[in-house]
Amino acid sequence: MKELEFLPEWYREGRRRQSHMRKQYLALVVIFWGMMTFNLTATHRAGRAAAELARLVDRRVQAEGVLYEFNLVTRELNELKGRADSIGRIDSKIDVAAALAEMSHIISPAIVLTRVELIAEPFQPGQKKEEAKGAAVRIVGTTAAPEKKAVLDKVRFRIVLAGVAADPSLVADLVCKLEESPYFQHVYPSFSRGTKIQFDEGTAGAQGDKITAKQMETLDVTEFEITCYLANYEEIEK
């Protein structure tokens, strides 16, 4: 028995064409949704990257501000170090009150000082017999630095004591005490000579408001001058 086909060819062709078009539409829809999903994902990632970039820019601005402040602080610190170095070079590093207290302790009450001088002098090798040639000088209590600017930046203090003493032995005793004192060194008398001084002992008598006479007494004393150096340095042989 033979089967008869009543559907025309054009109908079957149309059905096949519709099926093919549905498949194409479905593929287009899938591609469209894929593109939309990719676009949304890419947009989200781009937004996150932009936000991260903005945060990095903010951090860069903050870092630049901190670096600028650090440079300012460093510059001020260097200026302060320079000033501290200048002050350190200007500072004599001596205790004048302690030196005067030591003088008042060793000077006899029978000695009257008329002049006390503290003279700053730069170190000059060879200017004294006590200074051996090539000797370096440093402040007592500091570490012995290698041969740099210790001689150029430091000074020593020459002390000149001038006055009168009631007896020549007092001058010799004062020189000995200065030599024994840890505050002074290189002590030597500049001169010592006898002299006379006159002073008013008082009135001899008075009548009413009139002073009749004054008694002037002459006293034999020893005028002297002693030179020494403050012992705030020591000599080190190279």
C-alpha cells in the first residue's frame, strides 16, 4: 500500500524555514544576553577599578603632603643642627662661678685682688715652652677625636690675677695653691715687688664739727701679678 503525501512542497519548505529562523532568533537572543552580561560585568569591574584609582590618587596626594611636611621638618632640623653646632662652638664650656669659688677658697684673706681677667686665646702650638711641637689639644671630658678641627674651634682661657699681699710669702703660697688646684695649670708669676700704700686710720681729734687732723698710716705690701690657664683642656701627644 502506497502512502500518499497531500502536503505541498512549499508548505514543508516554509515549515523548515520557520524552524531555521526560530533557531537563529534563539541564537541571537543567547548572544544578546551574553553581550549584556559581559557589558554589565565589564562596567562593574571598570567602576571598581575607577574607585580604586581614585583611592590611589587620594593616597598619592596624602603621601605628597606628608613628604612635603617631612622635607620642611628635615630642613628645619638641619637649620637647628647648624645653629646648635654654632652655639657649641661659641660656648666656652667653662663654669666661671666654680672657678671664682675656687679662687676665693685658695686666696688668703691677707691678699686683696685689684684685677681679675679671663682672656680667651686660640690654641697655637709652639707658643709656650710647655706646649710640645705637634701637640693636639682637646677639652677635658671629651673623647679624643682624630685630627680634625679641635685646635681651630677650641680656645683656652688665660687668667690674670693682680693685687697686693701683706707679705711676699703669701704670693708664693698663692702660686703653690694655684698649681695644686685642679682648676688651674701653667701657673707663673708675672712680677712681684714691694710697694707702700697709705690709708686713713681715722681722725686724731675733733672739736665741735671741725676735724682737727687725720692720721695717715703707711703699710709695706707686695704688689704682684700671676698668670695661669684654666685647666679645661689637656695636651695629647700625637
